[in-house]
Amino acid sequence: MLRYTLMRLGIFAGSFLALWGLVWLGVLPRGLGDSNLLWVLLLAVVVSAPLSFVLLRKERDAMSAGIVAKVDRAKVRLEANRSAEDAA
């Protein structure tokens, strides 16, 4: 889970830096007044979300498979504890 989160943050940071460069070069419009940083942050969120969805699909699937396996093991342990209590 930590790896996936760090990869998402990396994609966000890359998007932010790329968009900041485009704003600095004048390719993208600057925000209104002093809102330039907020403008670039919001735009980076909008750009990085679909990129993360596509680029991190394998990581997300692996993470969810790991979570499902942990939940299944917990269910088995819980059922074993219940049956041990019933037998006693």
C-alpha cells in the first residue's frame, strides 16, 4: 500500500512540476491574482488522477489482491476461533 501511495504522489509531483513549467512559460494561463499556486495544484490533481488510474492499474490490482487475501485469512481465523469456543 505504501508503494502505491508513493507512486501516486510521484505522478502528482511530476504533473505539478510539468504544469508549473507550462504556466511559467506562458503556455497555460496564470490564475487570477495571487491564485497561481492554487490553480496549478488543482490542475495537477485533475491531470494526475486519470494518469494514476491508467498507469498504476497493475499496482492497484496487486494491492487489492493482497487485501483480499488478508481479509480471507482473518475470516478463517475468526471461524476457527468460533468453532473452538463452540467445542469447549
